[in-house]
Amino acid sequence: MSAERLTELRSEFSAIDTDGDGFITEGELAGRFPDLPAEAIGSLNRDADSDGDGRFSFEEFVRLMSQD
């Protein structure tokens, strides 16, 4: 992945991570995407939260955004 793409992803991640703790929570996703159904958020948790801690790290976010 190019440095430019990583920079774009970091910016997107930061826009969602409103408290700046380095993780995206379900609440932050719902706040950023209010029309996103709860089922979609649940699906994201199952598919992307690889360590099962209920939030997304930047690494998990990059992995999710890099999938085809």
C-alpha cells in the first residue's frame, strides 16, 4: 500500500475517531454515519474486529478498507 493511501486512511480514521483515543467504537461509527443500520455495524464488528475487543484499531481499519 502506498504512503499516499495510508495517509488518506489515517485521515479517514481520525475523522471517525472523535475522541482521539486511537480506536473507533460503535458509538463513533453511529455518530459519523447516522443512517448506517445497526445490523451493518454488527457486521463490521464481526468482520473487522480481529482481536474481539469491540473497537477498531487503525491496523484493523486499514485491513478492512483494503479488502476487495
